[in-house]
Amino acid sequence: MFSLSPPEKKVVIIIACVIFLGTLIRFFNLEVNDTIVSHQPVSKQIQIIDINKADSNKLQEISGIGPVLSLQIIEYREARGPFKTIDDLKKVKGIGKKKAKIMKNYIKF
């Protein structure tokens, strides 16, 4: 039929190995993703958090609030009193219209 030189044989072997490894990675990646998806809950209940009583860890459960912003909320609350409206919350550095709009679904006053 045809014969390959030693360098050509090496190239063919390398290509075959890359294809084989890619197939293995793809196969196991699909298996892992299928397992993760099948164990996720169908619906997640939203927990409403009292913005005037929550500690730093509880505040961080709200989407978009990290450690720094949670401390800023607590400091603002302690210095100026409880939040009464979403507009009060917008006065905290780092909370704008977008973040306040998202947060209002997760908090109560």
C-alpha cells in the first residue's frame, strides 16, 4: 500500500493520541456535568432577609453582596439608624439603582 517514514509515523501517532485524549476528556466531562445537573434542586426558595437585623454573613447570602459591602451596610445602619425604604439603601456606597433593584427581592425592612 503505502509506507511512512519514521518522522511521519511519529506525527500520526501524536495525532492519534491527541484525538484519543480529547475523546476521553469529552466523555468524562459529559459524565460529570450530567451528574451535577441531575442532583440540583428543581426550585430554590428565596429567603427574605431583614436588612436591619442581618449580620455580615447573612447579608452576604444576598446576590451581589460580598464581605466589604455587607460591612458597609452594617456601618451605615449603625451610624444612621434602620433602613426604611429601598432609597435609604441606595445611600450606601456601592449600592446603585441596579443593585438595589436586585436586592429588593431578597430583603425586608
